[in-house]
Amino acid sequence: MKLNLGCGFDKREGWHNVDSFAECQPDQLLDIEQTPWDLPTDGYDHILMKHVLEHVGADFKVFAAVMRELHRVAAPDGIVEIHVPHVRHDTFWSDPTHVRAFTPLTFQMMSKRQNRIWMEARANYTMLAFLMDVDFEVESGVQVYDPRWWAKVQSGEITQDALREAGDTSWNVTRELQIKLRAVKR
């Protein structure tokens, strides 16, 4: 089964479309900040959260509860696909309902395997996977570039390497992150 969590008006056929906004007529009304969710444990092979996660969990305890519920409802080895605006893009800062920023490192911090590596190295990271009691491995990560910058690559004005470098340091280059996590359940 597939879960479109925080579907808004992007309801998808063959998916269980869930949102707290009644006007979009989801299959199920659910406020994801209110846990536990009325969704089955290990129930979904693919969960999509497209521009949702940045809106929830201003309080870290609420965010941690949301991530625990995501882990609970994902099937073993299920994919949780998350799209969020890039923290250095105006689309993140322009919306006053955005309460939490993400980088690729944020999602790496949700891996117990990675946390163990950092613990052995005495690294100075928050061990989010253990703190939140979740375990996700990053399967893939895509940076979506602002169309103005992508046009510069297509015209030959800059290279893709130059675009990636600009995206690491400059504002309004990377528009969004698309991360796929695999739920680790042993």
C-alpha cells in the first residue's frame, strides 16, 4: 500500500490520501502532529510527504513523535519519500508556516548505523536516530535546482559542477531536496 501523507490537493489514484485540510477532500482526515496516528503499523511500502515535513514539529518533541509514527507505519524496508524546500531558498523563508529546516545531513542523522559510526569517532553530532528512536537509511537524495540556475547549465554558461558548488554556498540556487529513506526494522 502507498500513503500520500499531507496530500493537499495532490491526491493520487492508488494511494491512501491523508490530510488535515478538509477542503482538499482526502481519503482520511488526520492531523499528523496528533500522535499516535490512526494508521496501520508496517502498513505502507511507500510513503510520500511532499512539502509537508517543514510545516510540522516546531516543538522538537512533536517532530520526534511524527518521525516515530512515520517509522511505525512504514513497512520493513519501506520507502519514505520526503520533499522539502532547501533552507537557502526563498521558498523556505517566504512561507510563515514553515517551522523546520532540513539539509541532507538531517536525514543522515536518522540512521542508527550512522549514529554508531559517529559515536565510535566521538563525533559532535546529535544522535537523532537514538534520540527519536527511529532508524532510516538514506537511499537517495536529489537536489532540485532553481530554474534560473538550471537554465545557466543548459545554455552552457556554467557547468553542472559549478552549479553544485554554487548550491553548497549560495542562496536561491537549490530549490528543494528530495530524499528517499528506507525504514530499517530489525
